[in-house]
Amino acid sequence: MLDPDGNLTIGFAGVDTWPSVLPVLEELGARTVHIAFDADCRRNRRVAVQLQACVQELARLGYRRVLELWDEPKGIDDLFASGGRPRCVGEDS
């Protein structure tokens, strides 16, 4: 699936399942990964821990990382549906 900016998007169900996308990233030959966990990552410790683990593992594997942040709504799909865009923070923003 492509996001509104034309970036290939890989989704996964549940914050603790992010490792399942690592083989997909390798297969696609990705070099930069935009990371867009739900907006509650700043309030929900469980989400924050998984986000940090994801960012650290992607760094260890040599990917450039860009964190996509927004305030509301919770999910990026709802953000895009409302015409909003995330703020990009990171190496390739």
C-alpha cells in the first residue's frame, strides 16, 4: 500500500509484532524506514518500549530511520483520512 506521499507502507497488527516486518524490509532492499507507531506512543509505556526497541534494532541493522509523529488521532490511517500529515524527525527528514 502507498501512503498519500507515495511511500510504500507496511503495516503490522500490534506493537509487539514489529519484528515480523524485518524480513520484508530486507527482501525489498529498503535503506530508509519511516516509523509510525500510534500517537499514544508518548503516553502508553508499552507502545513506547516497543517503539524504542524497533528504532534500536533498525539502527543495529543499518537502516536510516525517520520517526513520524502527530498528536491526534491515534492512528496514522485516521490522520491521513482527515487530510493531516505527520511531522518527520530523524536522519532522512
